[in-house]
Amino acid sequence: MEGDAVHRCAARLAALDGASVVRSDFRTPSLATADLAGRTLTDTRAHGKHLLTRFSGGWTLHSHLRMTGSWSVVRKHRPDGRPALPRGVRAALTLDSGVSLVGVDVPVLELLRTRDEHRVVGHLGPDVLAGTPTATQEHFDQDDALARLRRDPARPVVEALLDQRGVAGLGNLWAVEVCFLRGLWPWTPVGDVDLEALLALARRMIRHSLEHGTGMTTTGVKRRGENHWVTGRSNRPCRRCGTLVRFRPALGSGAPYRREVWWCPSCQPAPAGASAR
């Protein structure tokens, strides 16, 4: 899941601030005995793709949605006051405001002391959406982000952008699309890239998506099939030059930052003799 989608989720959860938990139901072994009943929901923040939902008494519910998870506000309840839960529920918090906060297929879910949040997000780079209302960071530390990205000058730029330890919040779609818009072959070494311009464009794009609800549109056209430059367009004509868009599938589990990649070989030319890694 992309960082802007996670920040939108944080905003939905933050709207519940001030409500108290009437009943908590965790359906994951590590939280089988956890009970948040009587605690007040005080704040929800995002850092990159991580959600930090804070409660009174100094507790934080940390979650990471990855590709499958979701949090939703359920208003329909059974006669006994419990929420009508869908399949795949991992957590359900019934609030005194008359709604329930329900997490479905959330792969990472843990309860920790708020003072220990650094344990789960401290390794992350600056959040590309820093400064927005739901971000944990008030400003984007560009110097830190650039230093992190430059640690391995030979690393392919598309992989560096996906490594949350460099900058947090950019997912596969944004990494692929920003490479196209900057005319970068996705496997260009970061040492050969104008990183300041790349980060400025990426931040502008993802922030626009968050603030205007454009659904991660990069072309300016919201119609399905026309909203991205190259993503999902394998063997279809490039919108800019007409060359067929190329595609490299995701690699094995041993390569965590090697995802599906689309690119235009004319608009994003590779150096002579180079090939997709």
C-alpha cells in the first residue's frame, strides 16, 4: 500500500479521537489477552506505511497494512452491541460513540508502549508526507533523506526509492511513475541521479494525491486505464512516444525491494549494453 493511502486511513481513524473503548476483540495470537476497554483513543499518526494509533495510559496499537490490510469504521451492530464483523477480522474496538473500529487482514498488529514507538518506526527514513496533519514528522528532512539514498551510489534508483529506510511512504506505483516522468531508466545507479529533483517531484505527486483524493493518478486523468503513464501498461503504447511499454515481473522473496517494474525504453533509455536486473 502506498503512503498516501495509509495517511488517508490515519485521517479516518483520527476522526475518532476522544472516543473511549467499550470492548476490544483481538484475533491474533500475540494480542489474545490484550484488553483496551476503558481507554480513550487519543491520536492516530502515520509514518510512511506504518500506523500508530494511540490510547490513554501510554499505549500504542501499531499496524502495517502491507497489500491486504484495511481499517474501517463499522456502524452496523448486532442486538448485543457487538459489531457485525466481516471475514478476516484481526481486531475490533467498539467505541462509546456508537461505532466500531475494525481491522481486516492486517498482517502486522502489535501493542506497545507509546514511548517505545521508535522500536517500530525508528529505522525508517523521513516520511515523504511529513508536515501533513496525520504525519509523525512535522517537516521533511531532505538532507537526511539524500544522505540515506546516497549510501550506496551503485544501487538502482527504483530499488532505493522502495527501501523505506531511505525515504518512507513511496510504494511501487510512485517509484515507477516518477522514474518515467524524470526520464530515468529504473536501474540507473542513484549516484547518477539528480536526487533533489527526483524527491521534489515524488513529494509533489504523492502530496497532491493525498490532499485532492485523486486516487494515485499520475497523468491527471482519473478514468481507469488512463490514470498512469506506464504502470500496468505492459506491451501497450507509451502515452508520450508510442513505443511499447516494457515490463519486468517481481523477483523472488530474497529480493525485498525488487518489485514489478514498467518503463518505456525510448523515454527511459538504458545505457548501452545494460539490461534490467
